[in-house]
Amino acid sequence: MTLSHLKTTISQLSSLSVSELRSLNGAVVDMIKLKRNMESTIKKATLSVGMLVKVNHPRLAGKELEIKKINRTKATLSLNGGAVYTVPISLIEY
């Protein structure tokens, strides 16, 4: 979808009824959830215990951590100094 097509579609939203807007919103939210779920599944499949990763969070900026355990939605990471963090898989970068 091009940017001009998207702008045209957005300008036409005012002509929709409240129920139509609600169903459109529900469809958009469902699609966002599906895409996020797919991204996390792909990321989770590429992660493995012992891998060195970084975390997209100001508190752990610039630090390399080792994956100790991978759970359904979070992973346990350890710093060389012994500190252990449990972080969402979505924040892990490699």
C-alpha cells in the first residue's frame, strides 16, 4: 500500500459508522497481534541457550548478556558479573 493510497483511505474513515469503525479497529488489532506473534516466534526460534545477546533497554544499554534459559515469553539472561535478568524476548537483539 502506497502512502498516497493510505492517506486516501484514512480520509474516508469519517464516512464510516461507529460499528464499522469498531469492526475495522478489531481487524487491525488482530492483524497487529498476529504479526507480533509471528515476529516473536521467529526470534525465539533463532535464539539458543549460551548465545550472547544485547537488550533494547536503557538499563542494559551496551552490555552483552548470555542466554541461560528461554521460556514462552521471556528469557533469563546473565551478565558476566553474575547479575541475572528476566527480559521479554521482544527486547532481545542479536
